[in-house]
Amino acid sequence: MGLLSDGNTERVVLVLSHDYAGDDLLNEVKKLVMSSKARRLTFYVISPDGRPKYFQKLRPMISSIISTSFTVVYGGSTAEDLRRLLKSIDGGIVAAIIVGNCDEFKEILESSGINYKVLG
Amino acid sequence: MSLRKFLRVQALIIKFWGELAMPDYEVIITSDRTMMSNHHGKEFLGFLTTGPALFLPERMWLWLAAPKVRVDSEGRPVEAPYGLRKVEAKLVDAGFKAAIVDPDYLEKHLGSVKVLMVGHHDFFAYGPPSNEWWLLTGKEPVNRVSFINFMRSDAVRKIKGKGAKIIVGGPAAWQWLWELNFWEEFGVDTVVDGEAEKVIVDVVEKALNGDPLPDYISVGPLDTPSVEEIPTIKGASVNGLVEVMRGCPRGCRFCSVTLRPLRHIPLEVIEKEVKINLMSGVSSVLLHSEDVLLYGGNGVKPNPEPLIRLHELVRKNFKGPIAWSHASLASIKYSEDNYGLISKLMNDYVLNDEQKFLGVEVGIETGSPRLAKSVMPAKSLPYPPIKWPDVVEDAFSIMHENYVIPAATLIVGLPGETPDDVVKTAELMDKLKYYRSVIVPMFFVPMGNFRNRDWFNKHYLTSEHVDLMLKILQHTLYWAEDIMNKYYVKEPHLAPVRLCLKLFLQYVKWRASKLLPTLTATVTR
Ligand code: SF4
């Protein structure tokens, strides 16, 4: 099974607003990695920073995950993009983390039945 | 028709048929010149690419450190970096039309290329020792300049312009996270971090099918390839490098290699790769492992039999120079003290009429037992970390007596380092001054379990550091001259390279004498 194939992968949605949660995000992701039963993780990122600038906020997270394989996919910047992303992924999301105060995003996640945590 | 006209027409016909007959490579694997070079057949000269051009124009420096390589009619290099060869082999085995192409010949394949894969050891010169030369001289190292120029070249722009995907990877993949402007400017689609064998076929397939690609792929320890999943190279590697082992059991906390499992490559595969290199005309064998002496060993203890068989196998095929990429100082001491193995390997297999020494990279990192215990507790095994300085000195003495010439690294600014640790390292330097070696100080770069630590920079330099660096400089200048006079770059056709190196050594001596008072004054303040 390839690293990019869907099997044995847990999917996590990260919604990163302009407010950066620093260590909080790092700790939350670490908890996720520790509790994950899957061999691999895929992070779908929604961020207004655009591609690839959104990585600025992910550097500490990326450098701290050393035990698990993971991929990072950019999903766009708006609530509409999140909606489209959730539709295209078609379920299987184990967690979502929202950094910053974004009611629109919360509503979309709630209506899709996805548990989320708000940081910052 | 005049003879001249006839020859021109003939040349045009040959070119036309040559281009028609050119295979349609959909996947091109490449790198910039600092990587795509055999460094005049002297691996150590490649280190010059990690510094800025000093006392020479940049073009000349590049010629000295990374001359162009021979290519075939399709622009495929005769020798190419080993990591790129593995990617090429994996893709060819999977049925893709893939090839490594020299950076000067990319335009030949504009019509067919759909995926451009670029690998590098140090894309932006953040790795050691590039970052250190950069910080100390304030000038961008040649490898960084060369790579950026390559990515801005017409050929790469045209390839991107026609919609090809750009995938980058290699041991320095993480550096892209710190160069997001370049990531955007060059239009990189995917960054692959970690051993690529189990993921690369999938990625390329998706790229060719036009499927969406992830921006970043990090391959963890569980997805590293098994021995069977590592393909045999299809063409020669730079200076005949052949991997004998992957991973390292010593677990130093600042090292990323150690996060991966240990795999020993079977002798049959090693022999196949040695033969591929020799058949392509490469005239050296560079056995690659993080610790060549652990090949076929039990954990951290060298085992003589597989090592003897390995060297026997190489010598059976080849009489020319053999080198080891890396060996640990603990393994050198253990194998000589317990089996007389270094002397045996050197006298029975390595040294001959054509080979007067063996080059190897070793890691001292620190002379402080306290720091060794905290950041690299297994580096000295099977000896305790408290004995680390003695292990280093004994290993240096063994190498000196057996004509093994080490290029050793020392890390300045390891997490938790105190002035007393630096003094201990300086004391060790005093003991090492009798042993033939080149020692290179490196500034700490956050990697391995220390990936989220702070970088060391010149503002953290203390007077103890300066004292240590001066000792290292004196040591290396003294021995570099001796090594040059007796062993290195002796081939007549390399006389210009030799001259440049000698001038370079004189220049460094002169610069050091000028810089010393300023440096000491700055740190004392
Ligand atoms: S001995 Fe070398 S390769 Fe092995 S973990 Fe230590 S630094 Fe890394």
C-alpha cells in the first residue's frame, strides 16, 4: 500500500486563520499523532496565506512529527473551499483543528458531523 | 558540392536522426552542477561547493569544486549522484520512461518531459558545513547560488511553462520549508522528505495522470524500504559510490539518519553495483554507509568476516582506489583492538601500488564526555561515553598508523553545550595534533530528535569557541599541506587542480592571520 493511497491513513483538517496558535497547535497535533492507530496521517490545510506560504505556520509541527509518515495537502482559503474539500474527501476525517476565531468554518464542520478543537 | 558543404549536410542529417531516435523521457531526474559532478574524481573536493568562492572568480571555483561530467548523446551523465540513481532505477523498474539528465542538456528533452524531479544534499546551503561558511564569511555558498541559478534557468522555466510537474526531494528536502518564496517562484509542486523508494512510483504516477499531488510528503520510519525494495542502480554513480548499509544503530540525538531502521545490502547486490560503475569507466569504489565497519555486524560491534568478504569482493573486481564514506571512531578502535581488523583490511586488501591511503569521514562532534553522554550516548559503544575522548584518540592513532586519512567533523553549539565542554574539546584537539587528519568544525543544525531546537549562529560564539576553532584551523592547515604533498591529487592531469588547492591553502593561512585579531577582539568584547 503506497503512502498516497487511502488505506491506513487518518485525515485531519487544519483551519489556520491569521492568528497563529504556536505551541498549542504543535501540542494538539502531537496528541493526535500519539493517539493515532493509523500508520500515516494526511493534513488538509485551509489557510488564507495561500500555497506554499501556509507552511510558515506548520514548520514546528512538521519538524516535530518524526515517528509517522504524513502528507500535507492545501485545501484553499475560504469557507467555500472547506465545504468543497469535505465533499471531495468524502468522510474519514478523524479530527479538525481551527486556529483563530472562524464561526463560518465551525458551522461547516458541525454540519458535517466532524469533531473540532478551537485554538488561539 | 564542396567537402565543407557535404560535411555540414552530413552533420545536419546525423543531428536530425539523432533527435528522432531520442527516447521520449517523460520523467527527467536532475540537479544543479554542484551535485552533478565527480569533483575531479576526488570526493573531498566536493566540499568546496559548500563554501563561497574565495580568492577565485565563481566560475573558476565551480570548475575546481564541481567540473562538468561526461554525458552521452542524450545528455545523460556517465556518473550521477547515487540518490538520483536509486530514484531512476525505481522508476525504470516500474516501467516509466525516466532518466537522469545533466542540467546543461534539459532542453533536449523539452518535447517529452512531463515531470521534472530535482534532488540535492543541500538545496539552500542550510546544512553543515555550508551554513557555517555562509555565517562566517557573510557570502552565499556556491551550492546555493548554483542551485538557485539552475532553477531560474531557461530550461527549467520552459519545462514548468509547458505544464510539467516539479518534484523535489533528498536529504535536504526540509530546507524548502524555510524558502517559501523560492518554492513559489520555482513552481515546485511536491516536496518529498525521507527515503523515497516506497513513495516515488505513486507520486510520479499521479503527476503523469494529472491527479492532485500533496504539497509535502514526509516518509516515516515505518515506510522506509526493506532491502528487497531498494533497487539496483542502472548507471554509474559519482566516484563509484555503492551503498553497503542504510541507517545507523547509534542513535545520536542530533542526527536524522538514526531515525531509520538498519539495513545491510547483500554482497551480490553490492558486487552488481560495483560492476556497473566499473563498466562505465569509473575508476574508484566508494563504499557508503554511516559506519562501513558495521557492515554485517552485530548491533554496534564490528564483525570481521563480512567486512573481509566485502573488501575481498571489491578487490576481486578492481585494483584501483577504494574509500569508505563514513566510519565511527568506536568501530575503528574496537575492530583493531579485538581483531587487528583495520591493519588486516588495509594491508591485505586496500593498500597496493595504486593506492597509498584510504579516505573516510568520521565524527568526533565533542571532546566532552558529559556532552557526549547527553547528546550521543551510543556513539562510543561498546565503550562507555565517559571514555569518549580516549576512544577518539586511540582511533586516530590506529588510522594514522594504517594510512587511513580521516576528514573529521566537530559540532559547535550542540544543545546543552557549556564553556567547559568546549574547553574539553580544545584539550582533545591538543592530543590529536600528532595524527594525520583534516578536522572541520560545524555549527549545530537542528536535525533528528533536535529538529525543533534553535540554530547555532555566530552571535553565540564565545572566546572558548574561537580558541577551539583556531586550534582546528592550525591542525587542518598543517595536515592538509602534508597530505597534499604526500598523497592527494598526485595525478599529472590534475596539476592545475593541485595548484589551485595549494594557492587556496596559502590564502586561508593569510586570511586567518588577518582575521585573528578582529575575531578575538569581537569575542572579548
Ligand atoms: S553515528 Fe553518525 S550516523 Fe550514526 S546516529 Fe550518530 S551521527 Fe548519525
